[in-house]
Amino acid sequence: MTQANGEERGVVMLSGASRGIGAAIAQRLYDDGYTLSLGVRDPASIDPALAADTARVLVGHYDAFDAASPAAWVAATLARFGRIDALINNAGILLEIVLERGDESALDQMWEVNVKGPFRTIRAAMPALRMGGRGRVINVASTDGKRYRPTDSIGYSMTKHAVMALTHAARFDGWESGVRATALCPGAVDTELIAHFASASPVADRLRPETVADTIAFLLSLPNNATVAELVLNTRLEPSL
């Protein structure tokens, strides 16, 4: 984030940075001058133009199915840049499971990626986030974390509700040290994640990944006394959303 002198940009950790929303966030923050630690399962999947700037970009290994991976990624970030100013938990998966059908393994996989991955990364990064006095945690949740619709995957909605609770826990845990946490809740975004779900909003109505990236850039720019706990970007008209 912008420092008091308005010149220096901080070090941002971003998971799921290789495609979709993550790729758009990575490009926007890079263009804004941030130093990036991009956590991905396959380092070769990062845009070569970004990866080539080794002075400002670290391509780190992050795999939510590996319990040791988040702490190792945090350690690698600190070893390279010496600080962490913001953590954006963006990596996530969407699998079909409802009460009437679906294998419970889908729920287990989503819990591991959508909830335990961010939990482990926040836990590992929080000491460093506290150090600067204005650390930021942004969890990319979903409108499915704010309500349930009968056409949704109940497993996905369950995990995104958990992300909301995790975000508030991070807010309280880091508050006195200047850490501010936000749950960003976009509606349907035009990415591969929802490409095969008939219940998603029509393509023409979906958010662009760049819109989500612009919103994250805005959240990172806010001072400590302008905290946003939850921010919904909906694509459809719904009561209270």
C-alpha cells in the first residue's frame, strides 16, 4: 500500500495468481508499483512478463492441499523481500454438492482450498503483517458467503460463509497492530470457475476480473481509519445485496 510519503508501495502476497481473478489482480498491482509474491501450484503458469521481473516479483509455490505450503511460501517471501504488507487470499475451487447429490469428497476438497488454505496463510503471515502498522488481509469470498440460493452448491456456500468468519477473526486478531481485514464478495465473475454452471449469471451480466482487481487496489489504498469489513459486488438484484 502507499506509504505516508505517497511514494513507496508495499509487498503483497497473492494466492491463485495464474489465471482469472488472480491474474487480473497481479497485473493491476504490478502496474501500480507493488512488489508481488505470487503463490501458485505451478510456477510456470505465471505470465512470463511478470515472472521476468525478479526484482519485484517472486513466484512462490503454494498448494492448499499441502499443509506445510502456506508457511513455506510466507518464509520464502520474507527471505526475498524482508517484509509483508498485504495478503490476498484468492485461490479457490467450486465443486458441485447439494443435499440430494454429490460426493462428500467435493466438500473436503473445497474446505481444504477455500478455508484451510487461507487460514494457514493468515496464521503464518500475521506476525509480519503486524510489523508495519498497516498490514492488510483481503479474502476473496463470494456473494455465496452472504446468503444461500437453492441453485448453489451448498458445499461452496458453506466454505465461503466460513471465509467470512475467518476474515472477521483476522480483523480482531490484528486490529491493535494496524492490520485491517476485508472480505470481498463478488457475484458471478467471468472466469473458468463458473463456466460450466448453468445457474450462474448470463455472461453479459458477469463481472470482469479487472473490476475485482480495481476494487482490491482501492481497498489497499485506504488508511487504517477507513476500514471495510465486507464489500459485496453483486451482478444481480437481491434483497440486502
